[in-house]
Amino acid sequence: MSTASVVRDDVSARLAASAVATASLHSDDDIRTWFAGAAKRNAVEVTPLPLDELPGWETCPETGDLRHVSGRFFSVRGIVVTRPGHWAPRWSQPIIVQPEVGILGFVAAEIDGVLHLLVQAKVEPGNAFGLQLAPTVQATRSNFTRVHQGNAVPYLEYFADPTAHRVVVDVLQSEQGSWFLRKQNRNVVVEVAGDVEAHEDFCWMTLRQLYAFLRERDVVNMDARTVLGCLPLTGPGVADAVAGSVAARSAVAAVLAASCDPEAGSVEDLTEVLSHLTVERSMADHTVVPVPLRDVERWHRDTHAVAHDSGRFFRMIGVGVRASGREVRSWSQPILAPAGEGLCGFLVARHAGVLHALAQLRVEPGFVDGVEFGPTVQCTPANYVGDHAAHRPPFLDALLPDDPARVHYDTLLSEEGGRFYHALTRYVVTEVDAGDLGPLPPGYVWLAPHQLSALARHPRYLDVQARSTLTCLHSLLAPR
């Protein structure tokens, strides 16, 4: 493969052209053949293990915290959360503490005039359906500094000194604030000039090809989705690229592409949007206090799990892993297993002809800044039955309407399989008439796609579920 020797400046238009391109280095059939071969090479075997019998892990005798004997990787501890005025004003829970900043990065290159991303076929112990498409590099600091004494991480050198290449995006972003405490990863895309060889379990793909896989059940992993959500798909070049492609046959693609241009306008300008976030952060009076894991209330530990007394929310379980195609072939670890399938999605509506997504300001105990924008709906519906039924999130029913023509995207995806076990989430984008929703509850804001993209290029403005859902929204640009 040969990449262009000159990196051009119109990156947004080139990203959009990649999203609708019919030409590519590899055909769609060739990529499926490669992926099937990678699945055979990258088998994983996961075995439940008692929490007290995880090699390399220990229970702290003073606190009951679960931690790695090296002091690296991550630990499982407890927190007490207070939220005055909330329907649940106080609770305690286990939480994953992983202070290291990892790298989630794509290498990009222009091949035969079309921008491609170097995609990795990767398996994680928590994956429900096996192999997934991942960024070029997906590694914690402990991984890429080789605390595990495993093999080196391929392509890491492209992210060690990004100034040696064209930086498309490079931003610290949060991860799940209900399950991680103050966790951040570097979301980065660098464009290189010159030849870059794709190793056996790596493949050059256009955005269109990635978006096509995103429409399939749980193929594109969370780490890829969060980085793709940070791409600068803004400006008039997006509409120009779509207009000249078969994607223009889709009315949704055309209006979305036009709405990616800041000149299209918005319900509120970006200064007002940021003011909503600043006010919410400054007024938030919730507290998060670390406590020993053994002191979390209404949670219990038995041989195989730390679980809530009600059976809701999640469990911390132990697993032993054997995997081929990894830097380390076998290991054991605690892993968080959600108690139900999640639901995340944007309601979208047209305001003066411009598509907007309804975002909510979310408070989560693990956020560094306390509050971030999330999608319209972000919940585990099974948690809102029985005595919690009265607290069902707003717009839950509107996201799943009786009319399927209103649903533009609906696919089962998963959260990160390295820390979460079978954490499946249904991602949905549904179009509504804004007037049918009535007055918005406090904390909900209409955002145009160009505003979402602008927010995603700054640290900790959009949560990981919003970035994933934005990627699902952007996938509507691609022809089906």
C-alpha cells in the first residue's frame, strides 16, 4: 500500500469523502474475509473464578478492596455518593479505580486519494460475541509500558510523538462515570505520510466501511466509537461530499450533512450551550467520598461476586482468560458485569430545517468535572421497575416509537470488553417532531451536529455514551 506524500489541509471534507467513498484499498468482501480469518486466529476462553482465587490479585485485609499485586492496572474500591434533591439522595457502590491514562488511537493515511483508518481486529474477555473492530492502538499505560511483561504494542510509536505527523484530533475524554472513578483516556487520530504496513490482524478501512460494520450487532467496539465520535466532521465540505455521492439519495443523510455546517445555524449558539454546562457544574452539590469496599452499604460479597442486595445494577466477578493474538496469552482479573441491557440514544428533530439532537446534562459520580452532556436517554431500563418505576428517565418511550420509519439507527453494541463483561447497550437514533415533546425538562438542550462535534474536540464535554451515539448519528452519512 502506498500513502500520499503530502497531507492536505481540508480534513473535514476528506473525512466526509471517506464516509461516502465507493473506492477503497480493500473491497468489502475482502475485509469480511480478513475479519473471519482474524476471528479464527484470536480465540478467547473465559472461565469464572472465585474472587479470592485470582492469580496476581489480592484482597486488601484492611479495606476489602480488590487490587493487583503490582499496584498497577486497576483496583475495585468503594464510594459514598450524596445528591441533595435527587430521587436517590444517597447511595454507596463499588467502583473501578484506574488512574492511568490510556491511548485509544487510529493511524490514518490517504490511500489512492481516499482517507483510510488502520483498524485492529481485537478480542476482549468481556465481549459477548467475540472479535471486534478496534482502533489501531487500544492500550492502558500498564499495557504499553509492559508491566505485564508481554509483547510490545504495535504502532505505539505513532502516538509517542504526534507532532511528527498530522494530528487530526487529540483529546482526553472520560469513560463511564457510573463504573469508573475519574477515568480518562487519550482519544487520538494521527495522519501519516509514507508507507505503513498493516500487520496480520490490522486492516486499512474507509469511514464508509467502518460505518457499515457499525450497523451490525456489536462489531465496532466502544473504543473505536469514542474516537470516531471526536472526528471533526464539520463545515460545508461534509454536505458537498454527500451531495456528490449515492448517500444523497437518503433524505436523512442530506439534512444531516447540511446540519454539520456551523453556517446552518442552531437553536442556541455554542456560548449559550457551554453556559448551560458551566452553570450545572458550578451549581452541582453532589459529593463523592471514597470508602473501603467492605463498607459499601446494601452490597454483599460472596465467593464469586460483589453484588447489590436487590440484584440490580451490576456485579463484580472474577475471570481467568486465555487468549491468542494478545500481548499476554493468559491472565486473570475482576470484571464488572451489568445486571441488564442498557439503552442509549438521541432524539433528533429539525429546527428551521437544521437537524438537532436532544442532549441531557448528566451528573455521574466518576466524572472528573461532575457533569457532562449525555445522549437523550442513557439508562438500564431494568433498573426502573417495581419501586423505581416512578423514576423512569424522560423520553424513554419516545426513543422507541411504534412507527419504525422514525428510527434511523437501532443496533445492539457493547461497552468496553476489557473491564465490562457482556455490557450490551442498544443504541438508537429516532427522529421526532420537537413540538410533540412539549416543554423540555431542566437539563435538556438541543444541539446541532456541528455543535456536538465541536464539544467532542474538548476534554470531558460529551460523555462516552454521547460520543458513541454521535458516531452512530454520523454513520447515517454513509450510503447503505
